[in-house]
Amino acid sequence: MHEITTSIDVNAAPEVVWQVLTDFDSYDEWNPFMRIVGRANEGAHVVVELRPPNRRATTFRPELVTVAKPRELRWLGHLWMAGLFDGEHAFRIEELEDGTSRVHHSEEFAGLLAGLILRLGREDFEAGFEQMNAALKERAEAMAESEGVTVEGEASESAPNEGSTA
């Protein structure tokens, strides 16, 4: 088994990160690494297009095996056919003590071609994961700020107070 594991800290609550991560229709606006067509429903098949840097895009139809709001999104996919190059892609959102999030983004690869494909393209896949992580962080933090909510759930200083007569 081969694995790529990355993580990034995001200054936004897990619910905000989850909202960005599962809004597949908006991926074109922020995600440089992948596009997804479908809905985040456990058991559903979605269409995923991966665009690793320096590589051609690859499209496949994985099954969403875990959709646990706001903690985990996981799918299992096969390139060409099961057993050749299989991947279990996962996003796990950990809430930190201060209410912010740590996103663990990983994939476990198996199959007859897994070792060869990763020897040839591991650096590009890792770079794609890191690019997506950075873009997810930027999008979630901007969303949290625009909603005027701190990670503790209180109104930020720039947000007007309810009932104020400004």
C-alpha cells in the first residue's frame, strides 16, 4: 500500500471548512487540483477530474464511502478497473482547541500499477494536494471572515451588533 498524507491548519470552524469542501459546484472558483460533479451523499458516485501539476487530467467515478458532516469525506475510486490502480481519498477535519480546524488530506493507493504510477508521479500528486489545501484554507478563511463570525461563534468586531442603532 502506498500513501500520500498532507495536512493544513485553517482559521475557520470545521462547519465552514465542511461547507467549502462539500460545495462541489463551486470547485471551479477556487480548487486548482480537482473538479467534482455530483452531490456529497454517502453511497453516491461522483465524477472527479484530478489535475496534478505537470500531468494530464484524469477523470474517474468513485463512490463516496463516508460523508460524516462536518468531520470526514472519503471516496473509493478505481482507474480503468478495480485492482489496477485503486485509491481511497480522504479529507478529515479535526477541530482544534481554539475552534479552528486542521484538515488532513490523504490518499491510500493499491493495485498492480500503484507503485509504478506513484514512482512516476508522486511529486506531482503531492503538489496537487498541497495546492488544494492552500486554496481550501484561503476560501474557508475568507468565508468565515465574510460571515462575520469568529471561530468561537461570536460576532466579529467588524460585524454590526444586533439591535444596534448605528
